[in-house]
Amino acid sequence: MSATPGSGALERLDEDALLEAVRGRGRVPRHVAVIMDGNGRWARKRCLPRVAGHRAGRHAVRRCVDACGRLGVEVLTLYTFSQENFNRPEAEVKALWHFLQETIGAERDELQHRNVRLVTCGQIERLPERARAALREAEAALAANTGLTLNLALAYGGRQEILGAAVRLARRLAAGELDAADVTEADLAAGLQTAGLPDPDLVIRTSGEARLSNFLLWQGAYAELLISPVLWPDFTRRDLALAVADYQGRERRFGALPGQAPVDGPAAAAPPLDPERWRELLKGRP
């Protein structure tokens, strides 16, 4: 799972030329999801408080939003705050919420300029009121934009999300809206917090750690994984472009043999970039 595509020609290009070349190769992932890891280690290496690493990570977010827009990626999901992060020291958690509120306000005009739509997933009700209000205002202001969709996973947990979807499905069954014998994966997926978005094609984790950390467990079942050794605040447009180039060089088989058509089943009913797959997926939405 290298962070480089193995093509020396691509690696020698400057950043702008690299982005153009990668987009020109086609087969750009519709949805890129990023586990932004390494802020604390970045700060520790510089003898700075952990919050300084989070602040530095804001620049990496801006770079990735720009790169995804230029590559033609439709959705960028950023694992911004996990449910487990509530276990961190109270002062750090409070600083993170303040920083989120500050960042949303500071970046809103730039996102508008880039035609970015903002959405969120996670237990947003657990956020402090001021942070929730800043998010609601930004989502409303950017709702009509038609470019990249930036999805912030906040107070998010994959297992908790699946549990919530299962509970919603159980309620539909109890209400007689569905028969248990007819329940499909699409029925459960319609209750996920990301319903309406394509599943991620590429999941990137920075800082060299090789685990999913409870992130998009259902949606990422067939995603390509890429582990980058780069700490998140140092992650550049170039790193993102090379990750996409690496993805372009992989063969997505969904359990089939090399060169074999994917086996029958919901996960392999159509190529991952086929919009028809997502229209079918959403038919069961309540």
C-alpha cells in the first residue's frame, strides 16, 4: 500500500502538472475518505502543544479540498472527530470544538468561492451549541453549491452508525413497512448517515498507522486502502494526487478473480463508478 504510483514519470512532474496528468488518466475515485492522523506527533516533534498540530492540520484540509476539486472527485469525507476522541483530556476537546467553530467561520467564504457543498455525519447533537450553530449556518450557506461535497465526520463512530441504521430498520419492520424476508442491504444502508452519498472508493490514512479506527465500516467494505507515512499537517496536494494515481493502477475485483467479472451480489452489481448503482441503493430510503 505505497503512497506513490510507481510511475517515475508522474513523480517527476510539478504539482500543477501532476494534478492535470492524474485527472487526464481517468478513473478518478468518486469518493475519497481520509483518516487525518498525526497532528499530535507533528506537534510533539516540534515541541509544541497538541492543539498546534490541529491548527496546522487546517492547511492540509484546505490543500486536499483544492486537490479533490481539481481532480474531479465528487465527495471528500474527512474523519474530523471520532466518538472515542471524547475520551481525550477535557481541555483538548474544548480547544478542538473552539477551533472547529473558528475554522468553519474562516473558511466559509473560500468554500463558497470553490463551489463546495458542506455536509456532516455523526452524532452532531453531542457538539457544543456554538459549534453546531456554526455548522448549521455554513451548511445552509453552501447548500446550493454543485462542486465537491465536503463531508465532515464529527462525533462519528462506524459501529454506532450501523447500530442506529439497524434500529431504524427494526422500527420499519415493526411498523409493517417491510417484510423481514424481503430486507436487503440497501434497506439497511438507507438508514446510514451517509445515505445519498456514494460509498468511498479510496480510504487514505496518514501517519503510517494501518487501522480503520471505527471509520465508515459499512461503506468502506470494498474501498481501496492507502496508508501514507506523511503526518497529516504535512499532507500536500501532491500526496493526494499520488494517492489517486495509486488507486488508478489497482484492479477492483470485489471478491472476483483477476480478469473475472464481479460475482453476483449487491456489492458487485455494477461498477463502483456507475450512478445506477446508487439510484438502486437509495430506492429503499424511508
